[in-house]
Amino acid sequence: MTPMSPHLIWFIPLLPFAGFLVNGLLGRRLTRNAVTGVALFCTALPVALVLWLTATFRAEHLLSLTTGHHIWIQTSSLQIAFALAVDHLTLVMLAVVTGVGFLIHIYSAGYMAHEEGFWRFFAYLNLFMFFMLTLVLSANFLLLFVGWEGVGLASYLLIGFYFTKDSAANAGKKAFIVNRIGDFGFLLAMFLMIAHFGSLSFGSVFAQIGMAPQLHGGFLTAIALCLVLGAAGKSAQIPLYIWLPDAMEGPTPVSALIHAATMVTAGIYMVARCHAIFDRSALALAVVAIIGALTAIFAASIGMVQTDIKRVLAYSTVSQLGYMFLACGVGAYSAAIFHLLTHAFFKALLFLAAGSVIHALSGEQDMRNMGGLRHRIPVTFWTMTAGVFAIAGFPGFSGFFSKDEILYRTFMHPGAMGVVLWAVGLLTAFMTAFYMFRLWYLTFFGAQRFEDHPAHAHEAGHDDGQAAHGHGVHESPWIMLAPLVVLAILSVCGGWIGIPFALGGNNYFEHFLAPVFAGNVSRQMVETAGTGHGMELLLACVSVLAAVLGLLVADYFYRRRPDAAAKLALSLRGLHSTLVHKYWVDEIYAKVIVMPLLMLGRYVLFYGVDLGVIGGGTSAAAAASRGAGGLLRRMQSGNIRSYAGWLAAGAAILLAFTIFGRGLLHIL
């Protein structure tokens, strides 16, 4: 085949940007079909370019490719190029963002078909794709930061798409503000890099670290911890996870895009990209691992009691991102990216299938008002079933291979901390299986708990998703179902590229990423893959038992004994209330952080500084000017006698100063 020209790489992010410009500027005048055509074309062509680029890498055995060396910023001590770079890690991320993103665009064409602001929605989606692709393709930290900030802007626009609904508008602002905290850490990390390396280029920074084997800890730990703060914001880790559950206030395709293929993966990608820095700081890696484990189990515990179908999936995303953070913390970067890949498949599927359920029920999202849907919407049921089994980690499904790889690498981590973190991850696996099968049973099994009447179109901006324009509950159109089928297939077999040696595979995915992560713990594990097969197989069996146990517990409480769950919640009302209220974290943040900041801003900065100092100073200056003006106005009366008097007074003052001035100055 013909090799791909490096210059064509620029079209991968620029095509979605062109779609944003066309629909953003002209969309109001275009038909819905034209808007859809522009948006889909500008996301389909990047998919083809990524496939071509991947084939070029394989055919020519390339390890990396850089294009664009134009000087962007230059000072006496710093030079930054506007350049894009591609390696094997980039190829994986490009495949996730363009492939899953394109499927979500197709689904959106059906889901948002009757929404007001249709053109605006697709303009924002394309903008999101542009910034995420820029982030992934960047060859330096500054360009990555441009994409990093851009996805924050696009998420604000998409989460708050229903801007007339207060909860959606507030959720958009919350996501934007919380991420600024993480971005502050990212900025500090870049300043430290400039101070110590004199560059923000990936190649230059990582090469300097590689040529200095004596560098460990110290300022590298400071840089790594600042990057962790940035990643915790974007990838919704403790303590900055609070924005992601509320992001489900946006339309369901937005939830799928943010939770599966774009924004939340940015932090994981950044930590993996900066493995050269993290590998030199045991403290930073420990912090990443502990944050990941705590986030995983914390979010999973909340997801066990949520009743909104999208909110269950939102907390599931936070928990699964914790798994990825945990993998990075134990040096298993390839395992983290592998789970990022499989998670993109089954989480996009779960959110889009949830959207199909919501579509069928005219906007209903409470699982307590569902039930008995498996025969009414069979395609949605079977595709969502694939996603549920995948995220629960049942053998053969994609999530089984990636999740078990993380648990195995965690268990093999040196020291007692590895075993403790593995135990937390295993308990999280049980919780994940429980709350996902709880969702499955409440939605599709049991008695029908909704009124089956002709649907009415919802008022735009007040319900998520289109109401079913027909008669009663019915299956979604095929423009929505086709992406579900594709994602269901990927949720089943997408993990087969990473089957470990212990299960008869060759772990192709880890080998594919080996050139990127050469020299770290993950790479060393690949080289010693001939050992520990028995342990890996044993741990896989244990995690499968945890998943089966989660299924059996959910089956008991929500199929065989549906009244038992309410009785258990009543007997454990304290714990249940804590989980329902999400440990009151939002309320604590509001009391401890938000309210003091608001009081500081209102009473100190506004009343004290703005009105008191600045406003008072300007008012005093204005009063002094008015007083002086009034005095001068009296002098300019137009009366000759008055002028003569003022002239005489001035002459007397001048004469007195001439006579007595020297003596007065001498005394002073």
C-alpha cells in the first residue's frame, strides 16, 4: 500500500474543526440532514486516516513519526514548536477517539433528531473531537495543554446543552471550575519543566531524564505530583471526581463521549505518556496507586444504591478510571491503556443503551419506574447485556482480560502494598458486578413498573433524549441501534488482542505498546512472561468468582426476592443513607470550601476591596476633584475686582514665602 504522508496527520484534528466551523456558522440555515452529513463526514474521514496511518506504521515498522517543526513560541531560553507526533500509544488513543466518537455521532443523529439546537449540538461534538485529537497528537506539553483546556471548554458547552435547565447549567459550570483546580497543577508542572529542562517537548524532556540515571525523586517528584493533580481533575479521581457524576445532566450521547472516549481518558493518557517522569519517583507512583484504589472502591460503593440509570453508569466510570490509575501507580501502563481501550467499548455501549431505554420510556431515567423491558426493546436488551457482562469481568468478554491484567500486575507489585491494593481492586470487582446486574435486573426483568401509554414529545431542554414519537414503548430506530450492535461486538471480542500468556494468548496489545514503555516495570513484566502463569491463572479465577458472586447477590435481591433489598436498606438505614447521599462530599465541600470562598469574595474582596478600597478611593478622588473644581470655579467668577483680590492674595503669599521661606526651611 502507499505510505501515508506525514502532512496528512494534520487533517485528523482539522477535519472535525472544519465541521465545527461549518455547523457553527451556517448550521442555523442548513437542514438537519445537511448538519448531520457535515458532522459525520468530518468524523468518518479521520477514522479512515487513522486506519491508514496504523497500516503505514505496520508496513514500515515505524516506532514514531513527527510532523510540523514550525516555531510557535521562542524566547532567549525557550523554543516551542507547533508539532504533532505519533507513536504506538498515540495510535491506540486515535483509534479510541475517532472510532468510538464516530459511532456516538451516528447515534446522536437519531437520538437528538427532534431537539432544538440540533446544529449547535453537532458543532459542539465536532469541537470536542478536535480538541481531544489535538491533545493526543501533540508533540509537547504546551500543545497538549491547549487540547486539555479545549476539552474542558467543549465539555462545559455540551454538559450545559440544556442551558434553560438549572441542573444542567450548574453541572457544566461545576465541571469547568473543578477542572481549573487540576489545570493549576498542570501549569505548575510545566513551569518546573521549563526551569529544570529548558523545554516542553516530550522528546527533549524525556531524553534528558533518560541521560541522567542519577535523577530520582526531588524535583521529578514535584513535577509528577503536579501532573497527578491535573490528571485527577480530568480523569475524575479523589478529591476532584465530583464533577463527573453531574456530567450526566447533558444529553446521553454527551455522557457516552465524555465518559468513554474523550475527556476522562486524558488524565490516564497523560500519566502514561509521562511514565519516564513517574518511573523516577516511587512516592508519586504510590500516590497514583493509592488514589486509584480509593477512587475505585469509593465510587463503586456509591453506585450500588443509585436509582438513576445514568448516574449508576457515571459512578461506574469514576470507579473504572480508578482501576486505570491503580495500574499506572504499579507501573503497568500498558494494562491501564488496555483497560482504557476496552472500557471505551463497553462504557460507550452502556451509556448509549441507557439512552435507548430512556428514549423508549419518554425520558424516564429512574430504574424504579422501569422493569420488564427485555421483550419490549430486545435489541437494546441484548446489546446492553453484552456491556454488563463485559464490565463485570466475565470470562471471554473484553473487560475480563483488561481488568484481570490490572489485578495481576497489582498483586505482583513488590511489598505488602501490592496485596492490599489487589484486595481493594478485587472487592471493587465484586461491587461492580453487583451494581451492574442490579441495573440489568431493575431495567429489564421483573414486573412492569411504568405506565404504557402513547408517548408525547418532551419540551426541549427539560428531558434528556427524545421522547418516543409513536405509540407506547418501542425499540429505537436503527440509526441508534446500529452503533449499539457494533459496540456490543467490540465489548465481547475487543479484549482478545490482549489475552495473557497464562490463558493461551500472546498478549499482543502489550507487545504493541512495548516500544513506548520500554525500560519500566510493565516492560520488564513482558520480558519475564514465562514465569508466574499459575499465579496469574489463580488470580483470574478469584476475580471471576468475585464477579459471579456479584451476579448471584444481585439476582437474589432484585429477581428472586425483590422485597429483600428494601428490608436490608431499612435495617442498614445509616449506611444506606450515607451511600445514597454520596458520603455528603458535595455538602462538605460546600460548607468547608465553597461557602468560605463565597464569603471571602463577597465580604472581603467585593465589599472590602472593590467597594471599600477601590470604590472608596475613586469616590474620594472624585470628591477631592469636585472640591478643587468648586474652589477654582469661585476664582473664575468673571469679576475684575475678584481677580484683583486673588492676584493680591497670591502676591502676598509669594512675598511672605520669599521673606520667611529660608528661615522656615532652616528650622525644618
